[in-house]
Amino acid sequence: MYYEVHGKGEPLVLIQGFGGGHQGWFFQVPAFRKHFLVVTFDNRGIGKTDRSKEPYTIKTMADDVIGLMDYLAVDKAHILGLSLGGMVAQEIAITYPHRVRKLVLGSTFATRRMSNVNPESPRASDVQEGPSNAAMQNLGFDKLMKFMISSAFNRALYRIFFTLILRIQRRSIDIEGYFEQMHAVRGHSTADRLRLIHTPTLVITGTGDRLVPSHDSDVIARSIPNANLVKVDGGSHAFFIEMRGRFNEEVLAFLTRG
């Protein structure tokens, strides 16, 4: 499992979304490391972290984070998760409440249903229960990532830039790891357990999110006792990049508040 540690202070663990790794926090680490001991990492099967043979679940990915905290001798940390990372963060707060100081859930949902998935997504990925061979994997992966990238951002410049990066790095990607993460998302459900979270929680999303509509954050905020809800007007699924100043400001204000 690949990880990096930056800064000093109370630990803050950052969990990226689908297909994202430690480099996805490029705009957050410089701001957060001034206040916290920031831990970033690559989820299993992504980047420099090995892919496991058993099927992925959100629970096993949550256990990965706790295992990393144990390895780093971090007893308790602030947990920030985006999208798929937000699902992992929910599971951590429910299963390991004693390990969480404060919780930040960004652009995520509690359970997968047709109402919270862009209707173009299944057609864009051409993947149902997973590809049966390498050729189908390559085809499905290309379509899936093009859809994800074009839908995640508001600005055409970012779509073009990240498509180019995808083309450059594609040969070194373990595609099966991406599909395993997708399967984990399909099995995610915390809707009937969110009431168990009593950790101070910030739920943050963009009103312009085309991948995970902002009303899913409404559901999460209503279900977690005393959760704070912030909706960034016009923010995309990747508003933590596009509107990084606002995102960082809201997160830091919440985490540093007494």
C-alpha cells in the first residue's frame, strides 16, 4: 500500500474517489499540511498499491485505511473522503467510530440507486457485472473513463487536460483494479446505519454535480445527527479541484473549529 505523510499536527487522512490516488490531493496537501499531519495514499488496485485477488468491498477498503493508521501508529484521525472515498469514510465512521475525530463527506451517497446515478453512465461504460476478458475490459475502461472525466468537470479545459493525462498513463494502469472499485460501489449501502454516526460531520457537495447529484448529500446530512451541510453553488463533482479555494476553506474552517 503506497502512502505519503506531510506536515505535522493532528492526523488528517484523505481518501480519494473512484480511480483516484494520492496525487489527486495536489491542491489540498499544501493548504492542509499547514495545520495537520496529512496522510494520502493509493487505494487498493490503484497507482502504486497492489491489487488484491478477493473481490473489493467498501468494508475491505475501510479496513485498508484502518490498517494504514495502525501501521503509522495513528490512534485517531480526521477522515475526509470524496465520492467513493466518501463511502469508505462513512464505513469507517460506522464501524470504527473510536478512530475518527471529525468526518468530512464530499460528493458522495449512502446507497446506490437509479435516482443517484447519471442515466448515461451504464451506456457510457458498457459494463454490467464486469468484463469477461481483457479486450472487453479495455473497451469498457476507455468508455467509462471518458464518461467520468467529461462529466466530473465543468470546464472544457480540465476535460481536455485530464483526457491527455489518461492517454499518457493508461499503459501503466491496472484496469482490473478500476473495475473492482466499481463493483465495490455497487454493493455500497449505509442508509440504514448513518444514524449511528455521532462524530462531528461536514457534508459538502456542489450543486452542479452531474455524477452524484447534490440531493444525495441532503439525504446523508439529514440522516447523520447534527451534521453540517455545505452546498457550493455550481460546483461540479470535481469542485475540490475547480473551486479548490472554497473547498479548502470550508474543510479547514470545519476541522479547526473547536
